[in-house]
Amino acid sequence: MSILGRKYPFQQSGHWLRDSAVYCVVVFLILYFLQPFGFSGTEGNKLLLSALFGGLTFLCCAVYGWAVARPLQKRVKPWRIWHQALTVLGMVLFIGICNYILFSVYFHYPFFAWWLCLRFLYWTLIIGVIVTVLSVGTSYYRHLRNQLDTLLDKTTEQQQGVTVTIYDTRVRGNDVSLPINDLMYVEAQKNNVVVCHVKDGKLAKEEIQTTLAAVLEDLGGYENIFQCHRSFIVNLNNISSAKGNSNGYTLELGGGLATVPVSRSFVPKLKSFIA
């Protein structure tokens, strides 16, 4: 799935207020230091004038967030990255139109001076695309490093009551049967594997003779079973959080009951599980 189709996991309380302040500062700095659209020839206090446009930007962000963004986020489930990107870009264009109106009033330009309006929107769109990519991309990947569990399409409810069996290859071996939602991870150790699962609220381990490849075959019909390391298979439904970067992650399972590594070579495949 394309990255634009992945879930955007943030609760927006306080988020738009923060972005409003950022956009306010960006507009202020551009106007005060670059002085486009004839600002360089403006008589009077350029600092106060730039602050006026910055203040309008802050107000536009706050109004847009309350009147447009929040209602959309409540109606559209799940909220995807492309939803967030278009919403942010729409906000930037709204800021550009409002600033154009203020510019026309302050400098006594005809309100319907289409060439000036197009110029405003042109630069607003360029800046808006950059701001959108930085805002959405940076926030998403920061969250990806620390809260991977909220980005995964988990199947815990659908698999309620489902029991799986991991077979021991010894003649008189003891197969391990357990609810799939209780399975934390499976670890390869020499010629055996250790099945780690929840039992009575605690982490239990059972060692049987088989291979990781055989376990993957036994559990091949379940999309939430994922090999994250050459020695580990993990149940994605039980991921609580993740820390790391493109070189590898450490996954926390069951709210701290266990941790398993994700080696660098498996990171791209792990990201493909993100909805």
C-alpha cells in the first residue's frame, strides 16, 4: 500500500494550535526578511505589518482547524495520510486567500486584481507543499518510531477464540496449542524453538523441537504473524510500542511483558504491514 494510504495516527487536540503558531512564524519571517509583493517599498513599521499578517495567519489556522479539519476527522474513519496532507494544503491555501484580502485592503489594490491574486496563490502553493511535506512527513515518522502499534491493522477481535497449534517434530513431542491472541513471539534456539505466550497474565515459555520455517508454515494463514528477525516470529496484534529507525526496531509486546528485535533487513517488510 502506498504511504499516502497509511493511517495518520494523531489525535488532533492541540495539534492545530501548534501548527498555527508555526505557520504564523513562517509568514512573519518571509514577509519581514524577504519582503515580497512590494513590502520593500512599504512606508511605516515593517515589523508590525509583518506581525499583522502573521497574526491573521494564526487566526486562519485556528478557524480552519475548528470549522473544517476537526469535523472531517470525526467523519472520515480511518484518517489517512493523504487526508491529512490535503487538509493541511487546504489550510495553507485558505491562509493565502485571507492574506491576499488583507494585502489588498492595506495597500489599496483592487480586490479583483486577478494577476496579484494568482501571484499570491502561486507562492502560497509552493510554500504550502513544502510545509505540508515537512509537517505531515516529520510527524508521521516520529510517531512511527515510537508508536508503531497504533499504525497496525490489528485482527485481535476477529481472531477471538481462534486456537493454533505449533507442532513438535519429535515422535513423542508435546505440541503447543493456544489461543492465537495469547501468542507473543517464537524464538529459534539451536535446533529448537521457544514459544512465548501469555498464561494467567504472565509470560510463559515452552520449548519444542522444530524450526522457525516450520512454525511459519503452521501459522501461514494468519496475516498478523510476522518474521521480524532471522530468529524471531512475532504476533503483530500484541505490539505495544516500537523504538528505533531504518537500521532496526525493538518491539515491546503485551504492554511490557516482552521485547523482540526487528533486524534491519526486515524493517521494509514490517512497514508494509502498516495500513
